[in-house]
Amino acid sequence: MLRAIVTLTVLLLPTVAGAQSAPTPTAPVHPAFPWGLGVAIPTGQLLRDVWIEPQTVVVDTLVPVPPEPKEEPQETSAMAPPTEPAPATEPQYAVLRQTVVVPGYWVRQTTAGDYYPQRWMLEQVAPGNYRWRLLPAEVRNAR
């Protein structure tokens, strides 16, 4: 009987020791690893933060300029002929150049994609017409 117990112990000992040290594909990994099982986050686990620099934008718009008043010679006689209205001239335009800075923001790269926070952007509504727009936060899938 003792011989059977010793034989069984010798046969089962490598199996028990090997099961403790050998990694298996189904074994959970350490929680500190990026691919480890952690808290379920819909936007994924954070990999790094990336700073998007502020952008300087030059905006050119056309602005109507009022016509310059013409000086008319003054006559001293009492019998001056009636003055005719000035002929209509085409409106004059000038270019108004403005420099605008779109603020920078942080993008969070996660395992599920890139998370863009709520941010301000300059939107062109029509040629020469711009407005500020608040973009919503979004997650763009990783490529």
C-alpha cells in the first residue's frame, strides 16, 4: 500500500507543480498591464494624453467703406445755378484682417479610440463670414 501511495505521489507531483507556474491563455493577467482586466470604461483605458497646439487663424473680411465727401467750390454770387446731385458711385470695399487664436486642448488616447473633449472651433458659415462653434465631446475609433 505504501508503495502505491509513493508511486501515485511521484506521478501527480509534476502536474500540480506545473499547473502553478505555467501561464495559460485563459489565466487573468496582472491588473497593471494595459490589456489587463480592469474597471469597465466605455471610452477604454487611458494610454496617454496628447496636447493639440492652439491655432492662429487669419480672417479676411470685406467691409464697405463710406464714400469720401467731395468739396464743392463755393460761389459768392447770389444767383448761383442750382447744384446737381452727385452721380451715384459704386460702393468701395476694404479688407479687414483679423488674427484669431483657436485655443488648444488635450486629446486622450485610449484602448477604444481617441477621446476629444468639448472644445471651441472657428466655423466658416459663408465666404468671409465666420463664427465660433462649441463642438461636443466625442470618441473617434482607433484605426
